[in-house]
Amino acid sequence: MLVATGVADSRNGARRLLGEGGISLNNVKVADPEYVLVDSDFLHGEAALIKRGRKHQVAARRAV
């Protein structure tokens, strides 16, 4: 999801960001590089807020 939304440039870059604690999902830090989004991660069943650091934020929409 990090690569698809443009938060990370590559899968290795996404793993590095997760390992460094630089990613949060709905304002909760995510450190597990194997974490998979589940239905409860999507706010109101539609979007999940993904943050990299303080300034880079994206809303990941759920695939239908």
C-alpha cells in the first residue's frame, strides 16, 4: 500500500520506513513490515489515513 499510494518509492524503502518507525496508520505507529490492512483499518469503511513523518499524508481508499 505504501508504494501504491506514493508514500514509499519501493518495497525496500517501505520496509526501511516501517523499521525506523516513520509510518503511522490512522495516527497509530506501524512497525511490522508484514502488516496487511484489514477492513477495520478503513475509517467509515472507505479510507485509511497513512502518514510518513509529519508532513506527508495520504488517504488510501478501499478497493471495491
